[in-house]
Amino acid sequence: MSEQLVRSISWEGHQIMMDRLVEQINDSGHKFGEIVAIGRGGFIPGVQLSHHLGIHFTPLMWQTRDGNIAQHHIAARGRALIVDDINDSGKTLDDLTSTCTWLDGYSVAVQITKTSSIFKTVDFYAELGDDDVWYEFPWEQ
């Protein structure tokens, strides 16, 4: 069995990705009523996007890898921008968006998306990830 490659992302690398996302979102012309950030990994990029875009921030605990936690208590404030750090397997985003009828429409933003993911409808991403790499964000180091 081969060892999986790990890429550690620096805070500077993280900020470059965030700048790309802000530019893409601004250029899209979409207007969002809130940012729904998926915990844990989406909280830091979600807060940053909230500040840069002037959009209300709502944390959402939804984890498939670390214990199947699901929280559905979001008061929709118009179209939501769902934010996570990575679209890896796609299970989290697929599960969430297939049951988020409580949102008044949404788009999805991640820092990194992988082509092998089962979730194919990421609207904004800063980087196309390598399917064979495990990404370690600076808050995980």
C-alpha cells in the first residue's frame, strides 16, 4: 500500500486562495443573503468571506467524516453561499445540498475541489486539487 501524499498549505497560500474566491464571487454578480459555513473546515474561510463580502455569517455543523453530525436550524436570508475548505470525496456537500430545502437557493464555494468528488456543482473554487493528495490547511497544523 502506498503512502498518501500530504500538501501543507501555508497561511499565505490560504490567503491567495481566499483572494481568488473573493474575486470570482464579486465578478459573478450573484447577490447572497448569507454565508453558510460548514464546520469545522469551512468556518475560517466562511468568516473571511463574510468580512470581505459584507454578508451575514451562519455556522453550520455538518460532518460525515467525524461522527455524522447534522444541524438543520438555519433561518434563510435569501440565496446562501455554502462554504467549505475542500470538496474532497463530495459526501458532505452532496448530503447537505440534497437536504437543504430550508435554504432559499444556494451556490457553493470551496478553496480546493477535486475532480474525483461525487459533488460536481461547485460554483466557486480557488484551486483544482490533486486526487491523490491529502490537503492540510494551516489551522490543522
